[in-house]
Amino acid sequence: MEEKTSFTSEIFRFYWLFSEKVTHPMLAAVRANFTRAEFFTLSVIAGHGGLSMLELVERTRMTKQQVTRIVNHLEEGGYVLRVRRKEDRRLVHLCPTEATEQFMREYGHEVTAHLTSALERLSVPERADFEECLTRLNDLLEQLPVGAASKAES
């Protein structure tokens, strides 16, 4: 039982530290415009210059229903365009708009600056260890089943 309690404590500790030192300050600028899920989805679309719904589902690891709801909201806000493929009108390509590009220019620099500032406190070997640990942690987290997203998160 103590091992389970220790593991749970470490999960909570990780969540608290990561939130306080990395995500909380970074997301403060974003929250005024998007939920975390919307920002993540928009950054994936913008980072790839656009992609199909299927590619977006695969890259975000969200359900099709979650992605559809988020894309609908982003489209209503003028951040994403749905473009039908000429060769097959059933296929839809999601493209970032000028509003997305502008948002990413404005807030992307702020997010990058925050992350850079936070990670500069680590030595080069520590940053390499941190990146390796994050990669491994992400790989392990992707193996877990998806929990029910709260309304505020989706």
C-alpha cells in the first residue's frame, strides 16, 4: 500500500511542479483566447501548415468527436478553414488562417520565451536528461487509456 501511496504522491508532485514552473505561466497568455485543448489543436494545425482531420486526430491523440468539436469552434472563431480536396470532395483539409498566423506570432514568441527562460536554468546535460525523460514519459502516457475529458478541457 505504501508503494501505491508513494507513486500517487509522485504523480501529484509532478503535476504541481510542472504546472507551476512550466505550463501555468505559459498558458496565462493563451487562456484569454482558447482552452488548452483548442490551443494544442491549433498549434498542431499551424505547425504543420494544415492537415486532414484524420491526421489531426492521429497527431493530437484525441477522439474524432473531440477534434470535430474543437475544429468547429476554431472555424467559428476564424482560426481554421476547412478546404475540400478537388480530387475527392469528401476529404477535408484543415488550414490555418491569417488570424492563426497572427496569434502564433504574438503568443508563440511569449510561450517560447517562457520555456527558454525556464529551461536555461538547467545545464546542457540536464536539459538533455529533461528532454529524454519527457519523451519517455510521453511515450508511457500514450499507452494509457484516454479518460473522459471535462467540458472545460475540450
